[in-house]
Amino acid sequence: MSSPAPTRPFVGVARIAVGAAAVAVILHTYALSIVAGDPNPFDYFGYFTNQTSLLASAVLIVAGSVALARRPTPAWLSYVRGAATAYSIVVAVIYNTLVPGTGTAPPWVSAVLHVALPALVLLDWIVVADRGPLSWRRLWVVLPYPIVWVVVVLVRGATDGWVPYGFLLPENGMPSLVLHVAGLTCAVLLAGALVWALSRRRRSAG
């Protein structure tokens, strides 16, 4: 599967600009945490938001480079981009509906990572038709990353006591952990299904 036609160069420039700006925001915020006396990169980059924002930014930069080169989008990039879009949706929905205004980052940083970046990533997926329809048989590709992330977080919580989000604290008990992990898994699958459906709708509309 590949794109039927190369994307216009201005789309590539826009993608690279957004991706680079998001990376700059993330690194700036990490610099602020260092100044505040919390230099541990494993803590800062252990957050689902920060990791998925970096992934989305990297995907935008790569997809933008492909667009600038006027080359068709390879299949693997379409699936990685689809997964990154699904994670961005999960980040935006969970933060803005369940925990708005929380966290130690400046409000403008939260607005960029939880609103602006996810919105632009989703808009790019909907509007720019430079990928073919994603196969439902490969919806599973959205799951490996969040599963690994949860496992690492739970191991850290059980060993050094650090978790990025309170609902993953070991002292909350196994039923609570299972419930929240299952909820996150369902959210990722639902977001992935939406992204997959949008990819197929775009192709059929053309």
C-alpha cells in the first residue's frame, strides 16, 4: 500500500514545522524541570503525553520529508502515522475530559501538547489524502507501544515508587490497576478504530 500521488510540498513544510515546534516545546519543558531541580529524564520522558508527542512529532517530520521529496508514502509510515494519531486522540480526550488543568507544566505547554498538537495531527490525517486505507487486520499495531509503556510503568512503580499518573499507583490495589489498564487499552483501540475508519472513508470518498 502506498499513496496514489505525492503530497504538495507546502504540506511537507507545514508538517516539519509543526513537528519541530512540538519537539522544541517538549525540550523546553524538560529544561524547565532541570532548572527546578528534577533532572531525571526517565521521569520526564516517562509520561505517556511526552512520549506520544515525541512520536507524533517524529512522524510529522518524516512524513513531511517524504512529501517534500514528492514520493509516495510507504505503507509502514501510514501505519505508524495512524498509530501516532490514535495516541494523540487518547491524550487529548483523557486530559481534557478527566484531568484538565493538572500537572506541573505551564498552562501554555499543556495547551500545546494536549490540544493544539493532537488537533493538528488529527486534522492532517483527515484532510491530507497521502495514504491508502489501513487494513482492519492490522489494527493491532496500536497496542504494542501502550502495553510496553504500562509494563515499564508498573515495574517502576513496584521498584522505585515512581509512576506518571496517580491511578497507576501500586497501593491502589490490583482491581484498580486492572480497571485503569483495561480502560486505557479500550481507549487506544477505539481511537485506532476511528483513525482506521477515517483512512478508509478518505479513500472511498476519492
